[in-house]
Amino acid sequence: MAPAFQLLLRVRYGECDAQQVVFNARYADYVDLAVTEFFRALLGGYKALLERGLDTQVVRQCIDWSAPARFDDVLELRVQTLRVGNSSYSLQVDMLHHEDQRPLARAEVTYVMVDSREFRKVGVPDDLRALLLRGAPGVRIDQAG
């Protein structure tokens, strides 16, 4: 099986707290960055979704931590689709220390597909469902510098 979509990020100084580790709320930012790049790999960018009159809204996000990340670490975020329902879909984002592949955190995030003008729930279109289920295996975006 091909590896999941990957995004490499470097931890910046301002993302760390007084304990000298990445502040917990920043992990949600990392998830958002990874999912944005995942959509870029699937559709060419999030704007393509908006141009279709569609948008997504987060309805649930859970993060479990295993180990801390620190300033200047390179993180590897792996995104894969867990499930696609009628109007929602769930993604898993695994966060690892890139150098030694040590697990840092795992997030599960559920989105609802909505009409971009009225923000009412709509079904996931069949072509988007197929893209989500296929994912972007083997695609790696390196923003670590």
C-alpha cells in the first residue's frame, strides 16, 4: 500500500510554550494546514471546492498526544480518509517526528459538506467522494525548509 499523503513542517519558536514544547492548541493549526494541503493535492486547491458552491465545516476534532514536539523539530503529518458518509467525512492526521518516526499525536477530524452561500448541509458529491476515498497516496509536500 502506498504511504498516506504527507506534509513536512518545521516547528517555529513562536509555536512553543513556557514548557519549551509545542503549545497544545497549535496541533489544531497543524491539522488545518495538513488538510488544506491534502485538498490541494486532491482538487488543486480549496478554492476549487468553493468555486463549485461547496464548503466544509468542522463538526468534531479529537487529538491524542503521545510525545512532545519542540522548537526546530521537523514534523511529518500523514493524512488519510477514515470514512465518507452522506454529507460528512472524517480524516485522520498522524503527526510524527520526521527524523525518527516517533509518534507525537493523532487527530481525527470530521467535516460536514455545506452549500457555500447558505451554509446548509449538502451531500458529498460522487466525484469528491471518490477523491476522498482514493486520497493522495505518495504525495509529499515539504514546507520544512
